[in-house]
Amino acid sequence: MLQCDASGHPKKGSEHGHEMVAIVTLSRRHGGCVRSGVLAALGAASWLSASVVAATAAGAPAGDPAAGRAAFGTCQACHSTTPGRNGVGPTLDDVVGRQAATVGGYNYSPAMRATHITWDGASLNRFLSNPQSVVHGTKMFVAAPNPTTRQNIIAYLATLK
Ligand code: HEC
């Protein structure tokens, strides 16, 4: 658990591992030290890291992965979340952190192959707001125009590891 010194700042040396980094990021954003009660209220660490990935990368409020999972219904017509199972679009399993157009066995458009985007909170936020204006000539023409829904979907995608 993250420890605090007398002034309420995280102690040096108490930050270790991915989740701790995420928690420290969150506590800095709120300008203070996160105590165990707050951490418990925040819920599971996996939820926390997923939301923080989306929030810090996009500079927008953290999305809600559960709401994102429900909203993902609009993507599911074309995208599975199962490794190796491509449909009209490539599988979105493990999409956060990977380079665009790198799913094996999927026939990407030349436009998508030519981008050198790495999918993270910020790039997904831009792409999903208007795919064809971000990747000119992409085969994907469906957007997620609502910013809250988009953040929720991105938070959900970040859980697909
Ligand atoms: C009508 C079908 C369709 C829908 C609905 C759709 N997509 Fe796509 N998506 C595609 C296609 C086709 C591609 C491949 C684009 C290309 O090669 O130009 C793609 C590509 C992507 C990529 C890039 C993947 C990679 O491997 O580089 C992401 C990320 C993505 N879609 C996310 C979403 C999300 C999130 C939604 C829901 C909001 C969604 N898509 C809805 C068809 C769709």
C-alpha cells in the first residue's frame, strides 16, 4: 500500500509496479496522497489502471469500462475481442499498446498499413471520433462521436489483455 510521510506525500521507494505508478499518477492529479480507504473505494486495481491509461493519455476524464463494454455493441458487428478471430474488422484483443495494422491474417487497407499510429488512449480517442479524418482512406467508417461513450469504450479496450 502506498505510504505517506507527515506532509501527506507519497514516500520515495514505495512506488513499485504498474498499479503503483497508476495510483501515484492519480494521486498527483488530485494533488495529494492516496490513503488506503480511498484506494478501497476506488475498487479493483485492474479497473484503476484501465481508467487511468485512458484518462492520462487522452487528457480527458477516465472512462468506465463496464459502460464501455455495453457500448462496444456498436463495434461488435465488425470486431471480435477474441485473439485471432477477425471479422469485417480485425480483432481488438490487446489493441491498446499495439501498432496499427499489425493483426496477423487481417487484410488492412493501404491507408491503415501506411499509418504508424500506436493505439493508446490519445490516438484511439482521435481515431474513434472520426476514423476517416484521422486515417484518410481507412475501411472503417463508423465513429463513436459521443466523448463520454468514447472514453468508456477506450477504458473497456484497455481491459482486453
Ligand atoms: C462497419 C464495421 C466496423 C465497425 C462497426 C467498427 N469498425 Fe473498427 N474497423 C473496421 C475495419 C474494416 C477496420 C480496418 C480498417 C482499415 O484497414 O482501414 C477497423 C479498424 C479498427 C481499429 C484499428 C485496428 C488495428 O489493428 O490497427 C480500431 C482500433 C477500431 N477499428 C476500433 C473500433 C471501435 C472501438 C469500434 C466501435 C466504436 C469500431 N471499430 C467499429 C470496421 C468497423
